[in-house]
Amino acid sequence: MRTAPAGTVSASAVVVSTQIGSAVSSTYWVRSAG
């Protein structure tokens, strides 16, 4: 794995965590609504 600038890694981590958070919250919302 190549080393990437810290800024790139941080941005990627933020995007991934945001997507995971969206998926989890939407799943939770569907379950609680259902």
C-alpha cells in the first residue's frame, strides 16, 4: 500500500464514516418505522 498525504487519508476517512453513518441511520429508521 502506498503512503498517501495525511490530508487525503483524513478526507477519505471522513467520507467513508459519513457513508457508513448514513447507511446505519437509514437502516435504523426503516426498522423503527416498520
